[in-house]
Amino acid sequence: MFTCELNHHALWNNREPIEVDDVIATYDFYKANAKSEHFKSRLEKISVTNDNGSLIISFDTTDITLINLLFLPILRATDIGAFQADKAFSDASFSGPYAYEDRITDEVT
């Protein structure tokens, strides 16, 4: 089990803070939308909860390789609806080296 405090300087591109609820919503989204059973089964072994503003990450296994799942991009909780509805991401927020792009279909480059 890990207890984490988010860096108060971690901001979305619109300068709003990244919240514990964003992290929780991200992992809930990944679990609900995993494209492979293997990935889904690995995600199901992780629990992400809020304890008075602290992020609690628990593993239901001793498999240390699951720690790699902690490096998935964090999504803004309010933007997850755009992913679920397959909408354009041009107004979505991003942090770090990740940015959302509108999905282009059937195009070969």
C-alpha cells in the first residue's frame, strides 16, 4: 500500500490543480474500459481511494510488476465523459508530456 500526497504545484494546462479525484476517476475509467482481459485483470488488482485528501493506492497481489500501472497518464475527471462519449478532445485538459488529440479514423500516414 502506498499513501501519496499530490504535489500542490501539479496543474492542468488551464492552471487548475490536479486533484485526488482525478486520479481515482482515471483508474476507474481504465478499469471500466480496458480493451484486453489481461490489462483489465491487472487493473482490478489495484485500489485507488481518497483518505482526507491523501491518495491511497493498494495492491491485491504481491506481483511487483503492477507498479508499472502507476505510470498511466492521469485524466481530468471532468474530461472523462469526452472519452466515454467519443467526443473531440480539443477542449480537454492535459498535464505533463501527455496531450489529447481528436481521433482520426481510417487514415494511414
